Amino acid sequence: MNPVRNSQQMGDLPGLKIMKNSSKISNRVKLIESNKTHLVFPRELLKTIDQFVGKRKRSKFVVEATEEKLARERFLKILKETVGTWKDKNHPELKTKKKLSKYIRKLRASFLRRQKRFIG
């Protein structure tokens, strides 16, 4: 017997939420383990959140905002860790506008050749 047949049955599974994939290609249902937590917000911030998304969608909004912030923080960490690794002398093909344009045309042509090979 299939443990999850439809979204109504999902409520029977403790600690799991339904999250629909926002991709236009696929609309599969993902199971995500979740935990409840207690967060303290300044009253005015909570009012502002409620004005934008409503009280019933606070959690989703906070989760999405947290994911966005974490992605930015990860990116900044990577930038800090890799600072100084780019050396202009290692990339003479990008030194002038003319050389850069030539490099970009070459990349695009290469992509188009690969695309034709796979797509036809």
C-alpha cells in the first residue's frame, strides 16, 4: 500500500510537509522534514510581514527569507576564501576589449557547435 497517495494523507505523517517544486518543468511533491521552533520578532517587523504575506503564511516567508540569506552568506564566504586567486597575467585573452570580444565569440561558437551536435 502506498503510504502517501494524496496531499490530504500527508497530514498523517508526523514532521513532514508538502512542498511543491516551483519549476515549470516539474510539479513533483517533495517531502521535507520540519521542526517547530519559537522565534521572537519585533512587533513592527511582524506587522510588516503580515501586511505582505498574511498571518497564515509567516512560516513560509521566514523560511524563504532565511534560505536567501544563507545563500548570500555562503556566496560571501566563498568570495572571501578565494580572494586573490584570479590573476590577470593568467588570462591574457581577457586583457583588452578586443581580446575579450574575440574570447566571447569563440565561447559562443563552441556552445553553438555542441548544441547542434546534441539537438540537431
